[in-house]
Amino acid sequence: MKQRPQALRTGWTTGTCASAAAKAAATALRDQAAPEVVEVALPSGNRVTFVVDSCEVSAERATAVVVKDAGDDPDVTHGAHLTATVSWLPVPGVELEGGVGVGVVTRPGLGLEVGGPAINPTPRAMIRQAVEEVVGDRGARVVVSVPEGELMARKTTNARLGILGGISILGTTGIVRPFSTASWRASVEQAVSVMAAQGETTLVLVTGGRTEKGAMALLPELPEVCFVEVGDFTGAALRRARENSLQRVVFVGMVGKLSKLAAGILMTHYTRSKVDLSLLADVTRTAGGSDAVVAEVVAANTARHAYELWEQAGILEAAGTLLCRRVAEVLERFTEQALAADVAMVDFTGRTVVAATREEWAA
């Protein structure tokens, strides 16, 4: 059996690179000199250093570029030139805008303002923090651009989601982990085996850092080894769990992943699967949603959009519970009833359980 000679290399999100470019531009504007390197904070509090690829500065504004390194993940934005232009404002605060190559949000359901730039909340916070570390209480305008972003976006699902004109500035941890590779799948399987070897019988599958925190808060009695960040490899994790004679699986996720799992799709990467809105419409109807709400869900832009429609209609917990039950049935059927399954749906912070197969979890 071939062995990889070294660990899979992680990389940096577009959000982290944009924050580094913004800090470099802010530093150049303040000092009237181009920095060679900058240090920025990740959401975890850890700090990382980036080389500044290029920087131009005048008395009014500065523009800096940081080149994205996605590590070993097959990311279409690898090598992108994250560019930030910073200029002074007459009032305190940091204003953030999207420039060339950064997509514009044209549909609801993404958790971003329609008409605004496709820069997600965590990158926004990282960029503001990076600039504030330099300018203090002074006001600054930051324009983030990606010169080649519109071409890159053609290789993504952005247009289908209503993000037009460029890429999204993404990231929740600041780090790109290679979820899309066979090596990541192998690491998931290994994590399940390690857990089983320690005599644990309950496997908790989570999709990322936020859902892991939510799951640990929900199940504090379980040791850390029970929590496995499964990414898109739910099927691989369940097969390994059955091989190791585990007894129970708990899946904690947000509405997007759960919607795909409820349809029987256990490889949930966005390039290989999409949300079945007819399934969500059926859930809406069964949860007591009106014909008008069902029609809106059928036409929803994303699973998140459907979630928002449920919330507006006052059926979020009922619809979410039905969705969780369907996922649990899929998981148990996949393992041929070898494992009992429970499912919890968390909100988009990952901290609050909004629906679950166990009533007490969402209380």
C-alpha cells in the first residue's frame, strides 16, 4: 500500500489573504513605505505571517497584493492575487467594499446583504481587525479586489447561487484544509478507528469548526476523541464505524448538509451534489407550511434560504425536526441498522440547536 511521505499541506482562505493584503496596504498608507511582510490574526487567535507580493503607496491611498496559497486543496482560487486598496476616511471606523473580481450578492439565502459584496462575516471581521491594528481610531476605507476573480468564478457554483461578477471571500477558520481529497477521507476513517480503539461506542460527526463547538456543548459527557470533523465524507465515516462495531452515531450539522443527507447523498461536496428543493418543499408541507410558503421553498436559492423562509413562517423547529428525522433514517439505513442515529441541526453560528431528533436537545 502506498504511503504519503508527509502530511497533507494546509493553506490559507481568501479571507485570511484579504486581511493580510488589507493590513499591508494600511501599513503602507500610515508609514508611506511598503512593508515586506505582515502578521494577521486567525479567528482562533493564532497569528500568521504573509509575504507582501507587491505594494504601491501615495499620500491618499495604498494598494497591496498577497498571493493565495491553498496548500494541497484543489482550490480554484489557488494563486489568486488578493488585492486591497486602503484610503483614509474623515470619520472613525473601517468601511469595507468589494472591487473588481469580488462577486456581488443578487439573491437571498446566503446570509449576506443583497446588492453587497460576497465577503462572508468571518473575513469581514478579520479584515477590520487587521486594519484597526494599524490605523487605531482613524477611519479607513478598504476595497478588496481579485483581478482574475471573474474568470475563477466560472469554475464555481457562484452564478447558480446568485453571486455574480467574481469569487466569494470565504473562510470560517482562516485555514484551508484539503477536505476534497482521498487523503482527507483516509484521515476521517483513521479518526473513527482511533476512537473505537479507546473503547468509545458513540461517534459524533460534525462538518466543521462551528458545528464541532456546538456538538461539544450539546454532548459534554463525551470525550474529545468521539468528535470527528467529517467534512464531506459521511459515508466513509459510517462504513468505518460499522466495521469497528460502534453502537451509535450523532450527526450535528447546518441545514445545507442535512438537506443533502436527507436525500440520501452521503458525499456532500458542493461540486458533486446539490440541495433537493422538492424534498425541502415536502418537509415544509408536512410541517404545516402554507401553499405559499411551499412555493417559496421550491423556488429558494439555497437551503439556507429555505431555512430563513421556515423561520419567517414560524415552522423552523417543526420543519427542522422532520429534516433531522429523515437524516437519521438515511444514516441508519446506510449502516443496515447496525448503528442507532440521532441528528441535531444548529443555526449558522453553530452554537444553538434549533431542531433535533431528541426533543430535549432543542429545548
